[in-house]
Amino acid sequence: MAGTIEVLVPGGEANPGPPLGPELGPTPVDVQAVVGDINDRTAAFDGMEVPVTVEYDDDGSFTIDVGVPPTSELIKDEAGFETGSGEPHENFVADLSVEQLKKVAEQKQSDLLAYDVKNAAKEVAGTCVTLGVTIEGEDARTFKERVDSGEYDDVLGAEEAAA
């Protein structure tokens, strides 16, 4: 009866109620142990929905894989706003520093296609465009060109992959 359960839980605040409890109830695992482990491993994502996969065996043993919240959620948390702009090309809801953008890029890099932080930052900047978030007070749509010109090499690193 081994199986896998995939759920979204609030970071650091999982509990034996829905959605986790009803899924784990019929399994041989200790529900409180699973909840405690999930909370320990998701505490850094406080207030964000975190994808979690629980794999369990017939003997009650389990493993937990914690995913990374969506890029938009990481940006909202870092910039301190609740919802994106309804008109992201005209009305901006927040501004990120390059250091904040780098932090989000590092958190999300394992889920991105980028091979370094510099390119991960450009991918995150693309999400900033759709949310209506500026970077260093300027439109996020121009961020890629500024990065490519070397403007942020001191923060993002100058590493480039061989072409």
C-alpha cells in the first residue's frame, strides 16, 4: 500500500486538518510526525503556499520532498505586497532592489532553466514584468538589457557560460 501524496500547505503552518490530514489518515504513517517534519522544512516559506510531496511505505516510514513556492509568491513576499497590478505595464505595485531580486533568483534557481544566478535573475525579472514590479525604480522590461550590459555584474556576478 505504499503511495505518494502531493499537497500545497502553508509554509510552517501545516496541520492535521485538510488538505493533509484526510490524505494521510488512511495511510500507515504517523500524521503528527509528518506534519511536524513538514513544518520544520517549510518554516522559511512562512505565509506562502508550498508544494509538498509525501512518499510513504507500508511500514509507516515516509520521506518528504519540499518544493519551492511559485516565483510570483517569492516576489510578493520579498517586496511586501498581496496582489499584482491589473495593468502591469502602466501601474506598478512595488519596487525590488537587485539584491532582493538576486535573493529570489537564488531561492528559485533549482526550478528554473538558468545555469547561473545572473540568468536566473533575468527569468525572475520576467515575472516582475507580469506583476507590475519595478527593479531599482525602473521598468523590469529593461532589466535584461541592463544585466547584459554589465550594469549589475558586481551584485549578480560576471560569470557567463561559454557560448
